[in-house]
Amino acid sequence: MDHGKKLAKETLLPSVLKDDDADTPREKLQLWENVGIGFILLAANPSNLHTQAASSSSSGESRCLIVSFSSQQRVSRTEVGVRGLKDQCMSPDGNVLDEGERECEEEENEEEECVISDEDYDTDLESGDKEEGYDPTGQRCYMEACERFQVVPASSFLQNVQNCELNMMHRGLGPQGTKALAVPLATNTSILRLNLRDNWMEGLGGAAIATMLKENCYITEVDLSDNNLRDYGVGAIAGMLKENSTLKSLNLSGNHVTDQSAEQLGAALIANTKLQHLDLSYNALGDHAGQILGDCLSENTGLRSLNLAWNCIQGRGAVMLAIGLGGNIFLRSVDLSFNGLGKEGAVALGQALKENNVLEELNVSNNRIPPKGAIHLAMGLKANKTIKSLNMGRNPIQGAGCYGILKSIQENPDSAMETLDLWDITVNQDFEDLYAAVKEIFPSFTVNHGGKFGSFRKAKA
């Protein structure tokens, strides 16, 4: 403050100094108040500079204030000088600067001020630690997950992570490897078909895949067969199906699924309307599962194909499952081979075929169906208009059962039957004659059987 007063005093005109010596204390105070007001007005509007100078000249007090502002208006430097009629300027040491020297000094001051402002002040454009870039391939994410779960990264994943299909069958991922794989797959947008067959991921791995499929909305086909998921893993998959709306094909074959998972699967099939193909073959689903699945199939509106081959559905479960098929109007293909439908199941299927006019392919091979069961099934075929392929191979239906099925096709003018598979079942001459008659009605119709009685004896002769 004292330095400012001294500098102001040194730069005043002689006439002012003279008057200042003769002024009273009140007048001195008034003089310094005027100087302060001048600074305030100049800071608010630099155009006030000439106004203040003019007013001062009219009162006989030639005072002028010169202020220099930096371009950023963050560092300011104030100089008090004397400006005469020729627009002179005083240097800091008291010497008068001409026009060229003054402009040079002002340019140096501006450069110095700009350098100071760039070094000493932060801007919004400056950033601290640089963020890691987005990882669209998921490779870095996968490597980090492998390190966290302490597993060796699978090179096949790194090589095919940007393809539309990822095939990782027989890789021995195990539960931990599957967990690591599920991390980048949750955000992957390239893979549409995922094949993880035979990786022994068990229930924990299945749960990780289920969690991933809740987040991923691009994968449409998944093969989890032969992974020992058991009821825990399949239960997690069933929970996922209630939320996922993009998955169209799911293979859960060979995972030791029992009746304990039946209720969860049934609820999922009722809630999910997008899944079109479901494979539950080679499991341990029994009568209870047959009843529950039968109830849910009558309400399901999404499935187009269902594979329940190689399970233990028989008795009451087989009957309820057949009733459910009769009420379903969306399924096109059903595989019930290698169960135990027996006579009761065949009778129920015959009735279902009378009601169902959507199903096109039915496989009931290896189900211990007797001749009477085949006759009841044939009664359904006599009224059905959509079945194109029927497989009844390796059932003990004998010649009578085969003849009854073929006769029902002949008597149905609206039959759509194209292929009848009676593999490993021998037929008689009556069947051959009837088959020739049916071929005249349906030229494209074909039959596959296990041979004709007496054919081996004739060939030997």
C-alpha cells in the first residue's frame, strides 16, 4: 500500500505536487478518494480513461491512470504514469519512453503474462490420469478375468471373439474357465451362435453362463450339452429363460437333469415366448417331469421343436405329456424316442393327433409300443392332416401294427404323410401289397422297414 502511494506521488505533475503541499488534510483525503474512484471506473469500463483525463484537465489537475490487462484477464499489471499532450509514458525507473520503446515493452509484458498464465493456471481441457480406451473385442477383459480366476486363456476364444460363431467344444474349460469366458461374453456384440459342448462346466459354470445370457442380447443359439450341469445349473438356465428375449435355440442334452428341475423348466417355458428349439435329450426326466411339461406345453406359444429323447417318461407322465401336445398349436417337431410310452402313451398320442393340426414330425421309436397301441395311434393318423414324418422304429408292433398304420394313411385323403419309418420291424406280404396301393394315391410316400417275412429264406434258396 505504501509502495502504491509512493509510486502515485512520484508520477503526479509538478502542479499537483505544488497544490498538494498547500492542501489541508481534508483536501488530501479528497484527492486520494478521486484517484481510487478513477481506478474503479477504469476497471469497469476502459473507455472512462479519456473522460477522467478530461475532467482532471478542466479542474487544473492533470492526472492520468494507465492499466494493462492480460488477454486471459487473470494476471493484471497496473502502472501509474503521466500522459501529456504527446502521449508519453514513463518507464519503471522514471525515464520517459518514446512510442517505439513503449510498444516493444508492452509486447514483452504481454508475452510474459501469457507464459505465466499457461504455466500457473489449469483449464477445463487439462485432464489427470488418462482413462483406458474401450475394449470392443473383449480380449483385455478376458485376460483379466483369466488372471482373476487363475485359469489359462483359451486361444480359440481370442482368435474368434469377433466372429459371429464361437465353437469351443471339448476344450475342458471347467467351472472356473467358464466363469472367465462369461465375463467378456456379457458385453460381446459379435457372437450370435455359441457352442460350449462337452466342457464339464458343472453347475457353477452353468450359472455363470445363465448370468451372462441375462445381459447379452445378441446370442441366439447356445449349445451346453454334455457339461454335467445337473439340476443346479439347469435351474439357473431356467431362471435366465424368464428374462432373456433373444435366445432361440438351447441345447441341454446330457446334463443329468432330473425331475427336480421340472417345475423350473415348466415355469420358464410358460414365461418365455421367444425360445423356438429346446433339446432335453439324454437326461433323467421321469413321470413327474412328463406331467409338468405336458401342462406347460399346452400354454407355450414359442417352441417349434422339442427333443425329449432318451429320458424316463412313461405311465402317467407319458399320458399327460401327450395331452399337452394335443393342446399345443405351435410345435412342428417332437422327439419322444427311447422313453417308455407303452400302450397308454400310444393311446394318448393317438387322441392328440386327432386334435393337433400343426405337428409335422413325430418320433416315438423305441418306446415299447405293442400292436394294440399302434392301432390306437393309427386312429389318430386317420384324422390328422399335418403329419409328414412318423418314426415308429424298433417297437414290438409286429405285422399287425404296421399294417394298421399304413391302412390309416390310405383311408385319409387329406393325409400329408411323406415318410414312415419302421426300422428294424419286419413286415409281411400283405403290407407290401398295401404299400403298393398307397403309392398310387401318394406317389411321394416312402416306407422304411426291417424286411419282409420269408425274404431271407428266398434269398438263401
